[in-house]
Amino acid sequence: MRVRRGLLLRAAIGALCVGAAATVHAQTSGAAFGLSAGLGHSDNITRVPEDEIDESFATAGLQLNAAQQGRLSYSALGDLAYVDYLDDTFESEVVGGFDGTLTYSFVPDRFTWTVEDTFGQSQINQFRPVTPGNRENVNFLSTGPDFSLPIGGSRNFVDIGARFSDARYEDSELDNERLGGTLALRRQLTSSSLVALNGQADRIEYDDVAQTEYDVRSAFLRYAVDTARTLLSVDAGYTELEQDGSKSDGTLFGLNFSRELSAATRLTASAGQRYSDASDVFRVLRRRAALDPQASPTESTSDAFEYRYATLGWSFQKNRTSISLAAGLNQERYIEETDRDREYVDYRVELGRRLSRTLRASISARWYENEFDNVDFDSNDLRLTGAISWRLGARTYLGLQMNYFDRSSNDPESEFSETRGLLTISYFPRGEQF
């Protein structure tokens, strides 16, 4: 309990830096927040192949979506819930996610200070299904300054940045701090494009003296374009990892692309290769998944790994209908704990429709394939979700969500199926659910 309170306190510090300003601003702007309470039931809360346990649970939730640009800029996206298991199969817990960024410009375009916080859940044991007993809360807090200094004219700049980051785990002895610095020589080619030569160094240290400490150093060239309809950045260079006196090196690559195909459709893609660790990938995946309630699939471990990924997405959004399609491929190649080497693929489909002025419905499907290279284990997970939201009044909504989970695996002990339902009532002070 002491560990959990300490983790939630650190998460609250980061969230308050971003969420407090956003919540206050939400009362006078287009930002939104809401409160909810609910009752749910699962027919297999422990997710076992036989001898299933039914469990009822009560929830109290907070939703937040706010952003502002200016001298004080922030973005805050949160969906958090306190869950109490009424039959005491598991202890009460806080689940969901929060992602926020707060930036203050002391000197606009020259000197800024940033605070970032990401909160969510990570899986403890990769070979067992995600349950309240096989996940833990993780919080990643980062802060530091950025300087941009013009040199030799109005198009050339030296960019200097520093970050101190603190990652905290609820159960695993993986708490760590990291110090990082960046130096870039940037040339602004046009008002919407740039090229930069970058150097970056990070040192990761674990609080437990038995854990490994390591350094990651990178040098790469970046080209970026930001126009009204297209966002593109490409990184290419060299990276090196030093761990326990031994060095590993390789190619660094990164691609981020977003294109507005029409007023209603958008295409996105990303790909990359670099050295990483569980805390770093946890933060990346939480942001990429936009607070997906599932735990981060990267297992809690202190070993560094070479991380490769590729994603592709398409979305359609109009007044009454929304559709999104996404696919992702991820590979993890560990430096020492090679039994963890694996590849996983994620497919998602979501469809939303406003049926009337007071009724909204959505359905989604997710297929997740997980295969280990050096261990005889693979699994396929299917999640189906259907939800309906009924507007009862100017600020109140009634919601019903049904989930079906199914896992097949070459390990019979890891297989399960579960049906879960949740009935909620929500209050949004500004009247519009988001």
C-alpha cells in the first residue's frame, strides 16, 4: 500500500502541473471534463481456462480533454477510474491513463520549460493474461528546459535541451531516473520545413543497486515538414548503447507521417529503430494508443533492447460517423535477457455513429498476436467492444458497454474467455460528452 500511495503521489504531482491548469481553463473554453460512476460484472475476472470466478465491481471515473496554445501552452487527455471489486477477488485499484504536457515560454521561441507526465498500466508477466493481479501502475514524469539561439542569420539556430525523468512502478523494483541532453544545429529551409543535425545522450540509473545502468548516445540527421495538410519528419543516423562495460551499436531511424486526405479523412504512418527500455516504450505506446484501457504490452524489465516498430492508420470523421483502421508491428531484441525477444502485431477497427440527437453507438475490434523468438510461447488475443450512450439531460449521460475477450495459445494455462459489462452514468458540466 505504501508503494501504491507513493506512485500515485508522483503521478498526481505531474498531473496537477498539467491537469489543474487545464481543468480551470475548461470552465471558460472549449475544453471539457466529466465525472462518472458505474457498476459492472465479469464472468471470469481472473481470466483462467476453467473454474472461472464471477466478480462485480463499482467504478468512479474522471475524464479530461483540454488544450491551449500561447505563452502558457498545455494539453491534457485523461480517462481514470477507481475500481472497487465488490466480492474482494482483487484489491481496489486505479486504472486508466493520463497524458499531459505543460510548456511555459520565458522568452518566446528562445527559452521554454516543459513538464510532461504519462500515467497508465504495464503488464508484469507476458506469459499470462492481463488481470488486476498481472498489471501495475506506472508513472513517467519528465521536465527540463529548451533553448534556441540564432547564429549567422535568421535561418540558422543552435537548439539545446535537457531533461530529467523519473519513472515509478507500483510493484516491480524498476524505479529509475534518467538524465538526457540534446544539441542540434538547425537550418530553417522555409517557413514550413527544416533540416537539423542532432546529438543526443541519455543515462538511465535504477534505484535498486542490483539493476543495470546504461547510457544511450545517438547522432542523426532530421528533415521535417509541417504544412496545413501534411506533417512529416524523418530521422536517420547512428546510435550506441553502453551497458555493463560492453557496447552495442546500430542504425537509428525514425519516420512520422500524417496527411489530411480530405476534410473528413486522414492517413498516418510511423516507423523506427532505436535502443530503448520498458519505461520509455511504455510512454510511447500510451501516447500512441490514445489512452487505450489495456495495459502496455511491454513487460516490466530493466534490460535494454533494440526496438523496431511500424504503424499505419486511416481515419474518417464527420458530424455523425467516425471510422478508424490501424495496424502495428513491434519487435523487441533484448541485450541480455534474450528469452524476452519477441514480435507482436496489433490490428484495430473502430466504428462510431450518432443515431439521433440523444443516442450514440460504437463498436470496435482488436486482434493482437504475440510470438516469442527463443521461448515456445505464442498467443492470439481478440477483444470485441460494443457501447451505447444515451443523453438523459443537458449534462447527463447513461452509458452501457459490453466487452468480450478471448485468448488462444499454445500454452493451455494461458487461454481464457471473458464477458464483461459496465453501466455508467456521467456528468459533463459543459454539456457535451467527448
